[in-house]
Amino acid sequence: MSLKKYIYTIKYTFNKSNLLSLWEDIKESIAGTDKDFTNIPLRKSILLLSIPMVLETLMESIFAITDIFFVSKLGPDAIATVGITESLLTIIYAVGMGLSMATTAMVSRRIGEKKPYSASIVAVQSIIAGIIVSLAIGIPGIIFAPSLLRLMGANSTIVNEYSIYTTITLGSNMVIMLLFIINAVFRSSGDAAISMRVLWFANIINIILDPIFIFGWGPIPALGIKGAAVATTIGRGTAVLYQFYLLYKGNGRVKIIRRALKLNLKVMYNLFKVSLGGIGQSLVATISWVGMVRIIAEFGSNALAGYTIAIRIVIFALMPSWGVSNAAATLVGQNLGAKKADRAERVVWITGYVNMIILGLISIIFIAYPEFFIRLFINNPDVVSSGAKGLRIISLGYIFYAMGMVMVQSFNGAGDTSTPTKINILCFWFIEIPLAYILSKIVFNNENGVYTAIVIAESLMTVIAIYLFRKGNWKKQLV
């Protein structure tokens, strides 16, 4: 189908005569719906899923924005600590996202096949897998946190005075893992509004506790950067308890019932088989991320602080697009389960073009006024200058990122997690890291080379993903 037809579809949705219906759909999406997304009109299904998923991903990003906002008051070394820890934490994100991708593919497929009990079994196995993996990561993380910071090029102040932040964050990774996985269960079943409410709940707690624990209040002493880690862990941990309550007592499409509470080796095997591709693609991107931080750390704490703030803003701005992409993944899985492959393909093109419009508008703002957004976090002129350059350069590729995100998530939603892994290996390891080193060390002789490499690698990834999507092999994937 042509771009012109999709633009017409978007215009039709916002036609004056349809605004009332649109408003009703928005309210329904936020309140939650029991609609069958494989049978209702495509525009409506995308809207009902996209809105709560956009709000959910925005809430996840607010965790990072809240922490960096308050931690920035403690100085560049504290910001750099958060940045380095975040780069280490992305390994946990990679595993959690990989398991979430497999969960999304399998739960959405079972829901599309009208097999809710089978979806419940998948959910239980996903949770068990998340607990096992988080313990394997958390224990070494607690023991070796200072050594990891030193390995990442952190200065002695960060290693000696701020490593407690890294210790707590890595040690409590189970709450991150389970938050990802269980929200994937809700989201892929079609209960995106539940995932959204979970992260609202977590963020309210985090926003309240962050300044209290960092700066002190009443009988609570000022814990500094340690307080940021404690507040975030409490916020996420409380949200996980809420998730378990909803799985047992809630009215969602997937419920955990007694007879599903056992190890199912067959389902566990399929889960890990699908998740390996998801974990692989995330780890490839994560190792690239760690490499980029390592390169930019050589330009000093100010450059690293600017990079950390710029990337947080970039990620926050990308959250609406991730929400739209997640909606596409869920609809691809459900429609493939319902034997409606052509409908699944139309979902991807529609959401891709919508995503391009959203990120295109955001990029214009960031390119024009990058300093304004960096100064929201810090007034250090060197940090502002470095971060603003990074934000402007990275924003140049937003339109490419928009379509690429949808394409990659559509592969994952179909259960074809190996294709994005191969794309990531090529674009991030063979293009982005070497190019970042060459451009930053030889061409620009500063951190701008890292930012430029990001734009080139991400744009290339989009081109390759579109080519492979058009080939259509993802429609034949079995999970």
C-alpha cells in the first residue's frame, strides 16, 4: 500500500466528524478494553493499544529523567556515575528485554489463537526465568561494582565515593527484570492499560522518594547518590508487588492460576529459544553502548556528563515511538496467531509512518533548541556545550529511527528475534563502534565523532530492516 493511502488514513482519523469517536477511543484505551484486536478496525486497534503503551514507555523513561534531574545537583562526577552505571545496567535491560520479547511473541500468539490458559503458562515460565537470571547477575554485581566502574574508565572519586549507587542498582536488578517481563505479559495480551498503570504507580513513588532520600527530609538523613538508588529500587519493587497482585486478583486477559504454577520444560525451552535472539540483539546493542561510553569517557567527566544527559533526553523523546512500536509488535503477534498475516503487515506500515511524523516533529525542536533541554539538568557551561552538540547531532536521524524501531519490533512480535540480532551485529559492532573511534579520535578529535557514528549506524539499520521486512519471511515464523 502507498504512502499516500496511509497519509489519507491518518487524515481520516483526525477528520472533524470523527473527533468525537476519537475521543471515546482515547478514553477507552486509557481505561482498558476487552476488545478483540484481531477483529476490530485496524485504525481502532492501533489507537487502543498505542496510547497506553506510549504512556507506559514515557513512565519508564521518567525513572531515568527523575534520577538524573536530582543527581545532577550533586555535580559532574555524580552524573558520570549514573551514566556509567546505566551503561552497565543496559546488560540487565538487554536480558530483560530479550525475555520480554519472547514473552510478547508467545503470549500474543496464544491470545490470537484464543488460548488464554496457554498464555498463562508462558507467563509463569517467563517469571521463573527472570528470577533465575537476575540472581545470576545481581550477586556478581554487588561484589564487583567498584571494579566495574574502574574498568569503565571512572576516576578515583567515582570509584571510591559513588560506587554504592552501582552496587545497589546492580544488586536489585530483579525488580527491573520482573517489571519488564510481567508488563510484557499484560501488554502482549492486549491489556496495555494495566502496564501503563503499573508504571504510573512506580513513578509516583520514585518521584516522591528521590529528593527525600537524596537530600534528606525530617528524620531521614541525606543519602546523596545512594538515596537515588534506594528510591528507584523501592519504586520499582513496589510496582512488582502490584503486578503480582493484578496477575492473581485482577481482571486481565492473562491470570496466574494454581494449575499453571509449575515448571513446564517444553514451554521454558521454547521461551529461551525465542528469547536467545532477543537477548542477543539487546546484548549486541548494549555492548555497543558500553563501548561508546568507554570511548567518550576518555574526553573527561564533563563530556561524559553531557553525553549522559543528552542520551537521557534522547531516550525520553523516543519513548512515545517505543510505545507505538510495542503496539505494532503485539498486533503482529496476535494477527499471526489469528492467521491474518496481511493485516499484520498493514499494521507495521501504518505505525511506521505515524512514528515518522511523531519523531520528525520532536527532532525539529531538539535541533533548534538543544541547549535549553540540557540546561534543565545542569548549568555547567562545558557540560551544556557538549550535551547540546550531542542532542542536536543525534536528532538529525530521528525520522530514520522512527521507521526502524517499528520494523525491528515487528520482527520481534512475530517471534523472529534472530533477524534483528544479525542487523544489530552488523550495524553496531562492525559500523558504529569502529566508526565512533575513528571519527572521535582522528576526524573530530572530540566526542562529536561518537554522536555522528550513532546517527549513521542507526540509519543504516533502518534501511536494512525495511529490505528484510519486505521479503516477508517473518510471516512464516512459528512460536
